[in-house]
Amino acid sequence: MAFDSTQYILMTSLQLMSALFIFVVGLVALWALYAYIVDSTQKSQAIRRNYPVIGRFRYLFERLGEFFRQYFFAMDREELPFNRAQRSWVYRAAKAVDNTVAFGSTRNLNVPGQVMFVNCPFPTLGEDAVPSVPITIGPTSRIPYTTAALFHISGMSYGAISKPAAQALSAGAAQAGCWLNTGEGGLSPHHLEGGADLVFQIGTAKYGVRDADGSLSEERLRAVASHAKVRMFEIKLSQGAKPGKGGILPGAKVTPEIATIRGIPPGVDSISPNRHPDVGNTEQLLDLISRVRGVTGKPVGFKVVLGAYGWLDELLTAVHARGPESAPDFITIDGADGGTGAAPMSLIDDMGLPLRVSLPLLVDKLTEYGLRERIKVVASGKLVTPADVAWALCTGADFVTSARGFMFALGCIQALQCNKNTCPTGITTHNPKFQKGLHPPTKAERIAAYARSIELEVGVIAHACGVRSPRQLRRFHAHVVQPNGLTIALNELYPELPLRPIALSSSRDRPMAAGERAHLDA
């Protein structure tokens, strides 16, 4: 009887499996018939019309191609915007695991543009190393800001990133002792709860500090400044990935909470103006800086992507005409290498100067006009490894900020889904299904570990160059590979400009020399 029961169960199982198989095959056949009818009659895609059903695989493979390249086909140093070697370094640094490698470099050291640091025959001993010297930003403000940290978190709006991501960034920044830039989406409770020092970014739509008509509200500005952890204000003129274009937040990501924080309707695309409506020239920019600093009492700077060279001369000449106290307390220089959650491809690929052009240009102009000590320089744009940060310090930056580096520390896998509310790691989505995988306390530790690893290894580079602290790095400590395979020192590539006579004057009525006018006109 037992044998008969077993045989009966086996036969029944086989019959059920057969029925299920037939059912699935039937469904596939029905889908194929439906797809054939639809494909052969639709008029939008020639491939599907000419090759019904089969043509659909072309679009499927195109969609999956970026993921297969990332994991199976791309070499360690090939992929863009960040290759596997860069991402892997950040992942290991964030997890505080061994980040050494063996045998030899996989980097091609002969590519033109590569930066090579030059070691000292007598490097700095560990016991002779000293911490980074604290730098004060906004010494003429009522409440200046002083920090020794080199590496900070760049602007990522709450809305562009998720609630758990903002919570993790805030807590991690507090642990590491670096600042967190709020991005242009306003100040959220999630920025504040971690206890980090914050830089409040005022975007072109003035989210979080705007009236109903989009104008700057001094009342709301004071409310933001009343938070002790809001240390500075950054006026966003332009962003590396989309200079000349305002922020874009799809309506699907404008939740009721985000709408309240920004002061806009929920569920509607949040598109910022491509510039501040009230800032159409240099004088109006300086007026806005003075107004924000007067209302808040805290340091105020601006973020910009350099384009026209002559504008820096115009800006710095105007500062001298008004007096050095009118100067921005810092300038965040973003390069065309910068990232974003959503932007037209024409701007991401083809607009703005790369940071390797614009950063030395800005530093040299500040030196030329005698304002280098007054205006601090923050470098931003695809700086995610110790070598990137060390290069920026050699070139003259006071601080370095990164967004995508910290996104990798959060667990970003470069899925390129930032603009679709479908980020698989929960960083740039408001879908709870994806957000549940991002655990803020764990990720906060990784944010802090990544920031500390950067500071530690930039110190390693500095000590190998023979200086005691990273901020002692200078241009002669780095060379750049030239097309002929030889290298040239940064100080030869970017020679220091002589001090202009204008730097010695602060009179508004001083007549402009003919050579200066010609330079501005050019």
C-alpha cells in the first residue's frame, strides 16, 4: 500500500508539473501573439515593426548593457564616470578594511594629463607629522566658521536623495568632523538630526528661504540661520554637470514633506530657474552676498562653474572698488566633471571648464588681485580618491568637497538611476521598497570611515612629498604627464601671476587703467 501511495503522489506531481508547463507555454505563446500584433502594427520603432517580438530583445539588451559592462566586460580602469578601481577604493575605505594592493599598479602611467606626485628623498617621519591647521572662513562675519577638516560633503538636496541617505550623511559627517552641504532643496529635519556642521545652499529657486513668489524671504533666512549647526551659506550660481541650467527634481520625487520644506506644490516637477532672477550682474551678486551675510551674521560664499575668463577680473575688481569686506567669504569652484541627479546630456557632456583648468585659474586670479587670503577656495567635481584631493591641495584649494564619493560610501553601485526614483540602493529614491535596504546608523559609520581614510591617505602622500601636513602641499610637489610622455611640474604649467596694482586700492572711484578695461572687454 505504501508503494502505491508513493507512486500515486509521484504521478500526481508529474501531472501537475506538466499542466503548469503547458500553462506557462500557453501564456508565452499568447504574449508572443499579442506582441507580434502590436509590434507589426505600431509605427514608432522600425526595428519592432520589421522584426516583431524578436526586435524587442534589442531594446532589452541596450537597457541591460550598462550593467553587463560594469560587472563583466569593462576593465578596472576603463569605465566612466567612475571606473571599478575608483569605486572599489571608496568601498574598502568606507568599510575600514585593508586598502593595500599587490604586485604593481594597474594604472597606465603614461596617459597625458595623469598627475604624478614627486617623492622627497627624506620623507616626513610619522612622529614629525602634524594635523591640518584650522582655517577660519568669514573672519569679518559676526559668527565666523573655523575647521581643520580637508574633505567635506558636497551639496545633495533632500529630494534628490532619500530620507535615510540624508540621515546617514548627517550622522556620518558629525562623526568625521566635516561639514554637510544641504544642496538647494532646503533644510530638512534629517539634515539637523545627525548633529553635523551644515552649509545651507541657496539655489536659484531659493527653496526653504523663499516667499510665495519665489523671492528671498529674510524672515525664513533668519529662521534657518537660527540653527547653530548651520555654519555657512552658499549661493549656488551654477553646477558642474549643468552650468546654465537650474535644478531638476521630477514630480514623482516631490513628496508632501519635500514640498513643504521647499515651499512648492507636491507631485509637480521642481525646476529651478537657470539663474537667480535677482542676480543679473556682478554688482547684484555682491549685493546678495552682503544681504545674506547681514541677515544671518554667518560666512557667505557662492558656487560657480567658470566659463568666461574675464568675469573673474570683473568680480575681483568690483570687490576692490567696494572694499575687501564685500568679498565672498569662499568660492566653491565646480568643474564640468561634476555630477547631478538629472540634467540634459548636452550640458553634462559639453558645457563648462574642467576643474583642472578652472581651479588653478581661480587660485591664480585671487593671488593676482591680492585676495587669496580673504577668499577661501573650495574645490568640487569628481574628486573621490586621496590622489584627487592631494592634487587639489597642490593646486591651491583650501578644502575639497565630494558628493558622488560619499554616495559610493553609502553603497551606490553607479546604476545610473538617480533621475528615475528607482535607485536600487535606496539613495536617490523615495520608494520605501528600495529605501529599506539603507540602514542609516550603519551607513553613517561608513561615511565617517571614508572621510577619515581620505584625510589619512592624503597625509601619506604629503609625507612622501616631504611636508608635515597636507595643506603644506604646493604645485611643485606634483607633475603632469605630457603628450610626449615627459612630465612637467604644476608650478611650471601654471606659473604664478604678479600682483596687480589694483590689489593695493579699495577706492570705488579709482579710474580703471586702459589695460584692465581691454582685459575685461576681451
